[in-house]
Amino acid sequence: MRKRPKVIIIGGGASGLMASIAAQINGAQVVILERMNRVGKKILATGNGRCNLSNVNLDINNYHSSYIKFVNGIINRFTVEQTLDFFNQMGIEYKVEDKGKVYPLTEQASSVLDVLRYEIKRLGIEEVCEAEVVKIKNDKSKKYDKFTLYLKDGRTMSGDKVILATGGKSSPNLGSNGSGYQLVIPFGHKLIEPFPALVQLNLEGWFLKRIKGVKFNGKASILENNKNLQTEYGEILFTDYGISGPPILQLSRKCGELLQKKNSNPYISLDLYPDFTKEELKTRIISRFYYHPEKTVELGFVGMINKRLIAVILKEAGLNNLNETCKNIKDREIDNIINILKNWKIPVKGSRSWMNSQVTAGGICLKDINPATMESKLLPGLFFAGEVVDVDGDCGGFNLQWAWSSGYIAGESAAKSDI
């Protein structure tokens, strides 16, 4: 009779919890080791506390990895539809919002965590919190209990299979601090250097503190050597360190790639008036100046440009005398102002820290992992799930879907594979 395998899951986040349920219902005896004082803390923070469960418009183009075919295989084996059925059967009613984003009907991330924890308890899965794994040892001579896990407090735990679901480095206060990488590098697994993604950007600009808090709906692009690499639309926010908002978070992944390269100097291009052409803006400005020639140029833009932006934009356009009257503004100066309004180029000097990022780009290289099972090719019995590997997605539920899909496949495979 086949022995019931003991599967130890390192990490009690989204992928680890999903892996635990998948392994248990497929015949394994499961233990979850979580270094924090409770599981699922990062789930509670997703979707601004609403938990963006998934996205019905999921596409492989929403993911980033050095081995993208791998990703496609996993998300097609445990699909969005299967994920939503899984949660619906556990009691989560859901709704689909703009751009295909899926949220629980309660709009509470706690609902998602509650049903996951209930299922774990119902199935008899063991949770061990405040259990930080510092080393994995493998004894290939053993058929059973061939993995020994050493905890920071001196405890040890043995099992037949191990699933590494420790997350990346983003939001270390919620449990993922990058420590999982070092557990498997000794076995030959390579690390694609991680960097923060879905994160605010630090800009270079004398004006940042002056316009902190200014919001606008516009267009933002990432450029390198005058080549536009990506463009996003939406609400953009200036901060004292740089810039934020959904479009900026979407651009941050591409920007992070550039910042990893030597001698790369990326910059943001902002279009504050994406619904107007340069010609249309010029017509409006000339009309304003014509009807109020006696106004100062600064006052002449009140009612058209955010008041806190006017002086900054004029100076960026090369107009240092803000008291100059509208009638004395030259045509080329108007063109310079329009160029700032439509193509304001600001150098990027970096991104915010891991604490501010929503997801980790990079991670354990996928080439040494079986794309059908999430099992290590270098160490049989070791499986991977979630953000610890070199996969990250765009904003909109794609990262949680990767956690659910990779977690389910890893758990199912670990339970079914031979000891």
C-alpha cells in the first residue's frame, strides 16, 4: 500500500495555502511552516484590502519572466475558471469589475483568508507559525523523511517532500524577505537578481516638494535613448520623492529592468493633456492670452493648469519671469510650454524600497524546475510555488492568479509523485 507522503510547505502566503489544500486533498499529510505569527498576512493587503482574486482577461502578456513559456503552461493547467470555482465552492461570491478584475463580493480580503483557513482546519492541515526555516538538508539514502528542515529556534522537522512558497522580497513586514532563495541555492538553483516591481518611482527634479500631492489624469511613458518602451494611462500623483499612481506602478517593472543595466538612463515622459493635440492646446493658449493680454503669464494659466503646477511648468519651459504679461509671450515660448504639457521628460533615479513594492521581479530561475509539476530538476522532492520563482505579473489580479495556479500544481504534484 502506498505510504501517505508527508509534505512540508515553507511559507503560509497565498501560494503556500493553496498548495497545502491541493496536497491534502490529493492524499498527502501536510504541514505549513510560517515565519510570521499568522498565515496569510499579505493576502489581507492585496487589492487595497479588497483582495483582487484574479482577472478574467488573463493573458500570458500580463506576465514577465526569463522563461515565459513555463508560465503559460502553469496558468493553463489551473485556470482562472478553476480558481473561481475553487473559491466559490468554499463560499466566496465574487464580482468582475473594470478591466476584468475579480474581487470577492464582500470587498474584504479577510473573507478570502477566512475561508482558506477554515478549509485548512477542516482538512486537518497542521499550521506552525513563528517557524523560520534556515536550512534544508536532504538525505538521498533515505526513502522516507529524506528532507530535514532546520528552524531558527533550533527545532527540526522531517518530511518526504518540501514545497518552497516563501515569496520574494516585497513587503517584508508581511512575511516575504527573500530568505527562501538561500534555502535552495546550495542545491544548485540559480537566482535571477530580484528587483522591486509594481512600485513608485524616484525622480530627479528641483520641483518635487513644491508639487507634492498634485494629481492628474494623463499619460506616462518610460523612455530610454528617446525610444518609448511602454505607455500607460490613468491617475498620476506627484510625491516629494517622485511619482506614483496606477500607470506608474505598471511602468515600474520595465523601468526596473533598465535600472539593472549599466549606463542606462531611463526617464519618464508625462502628457498632462492626452485628450488634446499640441495644435489644440496652442489655439487655447493663444485665445487666453488674446482675451487677457494684461494678465501675468502665471495668472493667465489659472483655470487651465493646476495652480500648483503653473510656476513649475513655466520654469521648466524656460520662462523665468512669471510676471511677464501675456501679450509679451513669444510664439516659441508658447511652444516650449506646450512641449512640457505634452512631453515633460523627467529623469528616473530609482524606485522605492522593497517595503513599498507590491511584487518581486526576478527570483529562482525556472530552467531548473519541471514546467509540468513545479518540481526541482536538481533535487527530486523539492517543489516551488508563487513569487519565489522568476515570475511576476501586471497589476490587476495577475500575481494572485500565479500564486493560486502554481500553488495548486505544486501541491497536487507533491502529493502524487513517487517517494
